[in-house]
Amino acid sequence: MEKLTRSLKPSPGRRTREKTVEQVHAAAARVESSWETARVVSVPDAVKARAKRLLNVHPLRAADSLQLAAALIAADDQPSSRSFVCLDQRLADAAKREGFTVLP
């Protein structure tokens, strides 16, 4: 089986995983089929700016940085006043470092 690798450098702290051609095609097919039911939302500039900062200080995935940035804005930058629900350990660790109480 032929292996594909990313041509871009991964973010610091990220692992690189090789994928077979079949895995890439299957993933592309899932993305394509999801467009039928997906709703596209715009991301406010304030969320984007916070997400960029979060990516520079935590080993987060891009989508996770957007989620945490939106939570910070929703908490009026007072994360200790809110809880953050998350099952992803990397995101939970970043949320704790930002001041949230993380559940569960």
C-alpha cells in the first residue's frame, strides 16, 4: 500500500500520521458527504485573534483553539466564572491553564 505524508510541517506538539491512499480517499468521501447536512458559520475576528494566541501557547488543534477562544469570549475573559465541558485531554489542559473549571 502506498503511504502519503503531509507536505506541511505539523504544529509544535502535533504528531504526524502516515495515511494510505485508501484512507485519504475515504476521509475525502466523508467530508464531501457531510456538506449535505453541514451548516457553515462565520467566525468573528475576535474569536480568530484569540484562537491564534491560543495556538501559540498551547498544543491545540485549530478547531479546538476556536472552541476555546469562543468560550473565553462567552465568559467575558473571566474563565473562572464558567465551566468548560470537554473530554479531549489536550483541550482540557489548555482550558484549565486559561482558568476554566473543566468538567467532567
